[in-house]
Amino acid sequence: MFIFMFLIPVLIIWAIIALARGDAWSVSPRHSDQVEPAMELLKRRYACGEINREEFEERKRNLI
């Protein structure tokens, strides 16, 4: 009984803090989810001529 008297307020406080921060049910993105948009942007910049091949290869290595 004592455990529930202690556990319930702790869970309520945790829920309030988690909801206020907005991360109660959030899942952190996987590494591949972050790399794909960056790689697409890198490819687009290379295709448009904004960066040269050496820059493209170096930045590609940094992403992977």
C-alpha cells in the first residue's frame, strides 16, 4: 500500500513534466532518417553546381 502512495504521485509528476516538454510519446529519429534528407540536399547541390566533386565526396563521407 505504501508503494502505491509513493508511486502514483511520482508517475503523475513525471507525466506532467513529460507532457509539458512535449516528449511523452516521441521516439528519437534513427540515424538513417537524418542522413537521407541531408544526402538528398547534398546531391541536389552537386547537381546544381553549387559544390564541386571534391566537396561532394568529402561531405558524403562525413554523413555516412
